[in-house]
Amino acid sequence: MATSTLERLNTPPAQTWNYLRINDAVLEVPAIANDPARDYSASVDATPVRPDAHAGLEMGAGDAATAWLTSAATSAASRHTVRVSSDSPQLVEVNLSAGDVTETNVELGPDAEATIVVTASASPADAPSTTGNLLRITAARGARVTLAELVALPDSHQHLDDVGIELGQGASIEVRQYVLGAGTAVLGLAANLAGARSSLTLATRYLARGRERLDLNHVVRMRGTDTRAQVDESGVLDDDAEKTLRATIDLVRGAKGAKGREQETVLVAGDGVVNKTLPVILCDEDDVAGDHGATIGSVSQDQLSYLADRGLTEEDATELFSSAVIDDAVLSAPTGAFRDAALAIARDLLGDQAANDLAEAEASFEPRGGDAR
């Protein structure tokens, strides 16, 4: 199969020293042949977004990723446009299996509400492939959005995820991302808090093991007055896994009263792990607050001794931390497809009994925001 190389993916707004090799990512993907006759306007939705609804929207993974994903989403079934009015709260569900690439554009009107769920999963028996998701979200005054994303792929597969968000006055979004597996996963998210008192809560939880590679880029532009952003990333790296995170909060001139916070916690459980974290605060305005930090470490000797007294090995301790990430994904699952993909990873990593116990616990647990299944 012919391939092409996407360069300068997940480039942060502020570049660092090149010798750290943290400025961008590179991904080899299937080549897409340009077809001038192809109808890129095809949509499976009856109420399309306005033509200019997403004009100029900044995307998290960068121009090369956006262009490839747009070209790869070739059929009406993989290109969705959804407009949500104030009187019709909506669930937008996107399920990707091996080799699927989708483009989804969601526009929320004033005071509208929507839950968007993106699940990428595949069977180990599927041929190695690249899965991709392009998602644009604009939310007008007072709109409320919940976005849940799950990447649960075998290590023979790779995933490219590109998200752009714009919030109007008083609009809010809660984003929960779970990356539980993929040979290579590149995820970029950019959010523009354009309206006064708009807010973003972003929580990313990840698990990487073996020789898996995870690359994340989070960019939050705080432009409106009194805007709020809370960004939390946490995860477990085991064996020879590699992870790069770029997290930027940009307090733009004019954003008086804005407050942004970013924090990452990383558990390093393998001797061959490579972890790179680039937290950045950019500030061009007075009367704002921004802070960031990262906590990176392994299980301490005191903790290991405590666990050993209770019959647990270091491997058992790592499994406990890893299972906590999976548990959170399962118990937070907003749809059946999301839950089943997370349980498949639990079965592979923790065993059948642990997965069955988790499924029983999930059955009696009400997910965040109610059960959308």
C-alpha cells in the first residue's frame, strides 16, 4: 500500500529547543489520491451546519492532519454535519473500527446541549490500519457540550485525532479523553474560549505499554473576559512506551479576569519508558491567572514495602494503577460501544474475571450526565 508522511503534527504555539525533539510529531499514513469528481459536501444529516460555522477554526493536530483526514473521509457515511437547536438536546455518536476515518462538524445554537461520543476500537485479528477522527465543534451563547473520546486499539493499529472547539459567551464544554491502547496515537485538541465567561474542563487519561507511542497536544486560547480552563492529564507508562505531551494555555490580550490551570501526573512503571512533557503558559494580558505543572515519578520504595506487606508485588501495584485508568473509562462510558471497547482492553490487560467484575459494577453505575445508551 502506498503511504505518505504527515509532518509537523501537534506543533505547540511556542516552540522549544530542537534538541529536545518535542516540537512536533511525524506519522506515516495511507496515501490518499485526490479525486476532483468526489463530492465532499455529502452528509448523512438532514440539518447541516451553516457554511461558515467553522471558518477559521484552529485545529489541534495541525494543517497536515486536517487535510489528510478531510481527504480520507470519502463517503457520506463517514462525513457528518449536525446542527443542534436550543430545544433538541442531541447525542452525536461516532464509532470507528479498523481503518475508518470520519469527519464530524457540530454546531450548537444558543442554550443548546449536546453529548458527542467518539469511540475508536478494533480486534487484534484485524489487519494493521490507520483510524482517524476529525471533529469541529462551535457552541453559541450559553450552549453546553460534553465530549467523550476513547481510543482502544491493538498495538498493530494507529490513530490520528484532530479536534477544534470554539465557545461563545457563557458556553461550556467538558472533555474526557481516554487512550487505552494503540501502536501509535496522535491526538491534538485546540479550544478557543472566545466568549466572555466561557469555560473548558479537559481531563485526559492514558495507558501506554509495550512499545506504544502516544503524542498529545492541547492548546487552550483564552480570549474572552472571565473565562475558565481546567486541564488535567494523567496516565501510566510501562515497559518501553513513549509519550509526549504539549499543553499550552494562552491568555490572550483582552481576556481580563481569565483563569487557566494545567496539571499532569505521570506514573513511570517501566525501565525503558520515554516521557516528554511540555507545559506552557503564554500571557499577554494583566489581571489574569495561569499556572501549570507536572508530577512524574514511579512507585516509591516505601509504597512498595507497604504493598509487599499486603502480599502485592511491584507488578501488582502497576496493574492497580493501570486498572484504575480502565475502570474510570468503563464507569464513565456514555454509550454501549464506548463501554464495550473499554471492557475489551480490560479483558486483554486484566483478565476475564476482572473484566466481568468491572462490567457488573458498571451495570449498577450511572455515568456522568446520565445514561445515553
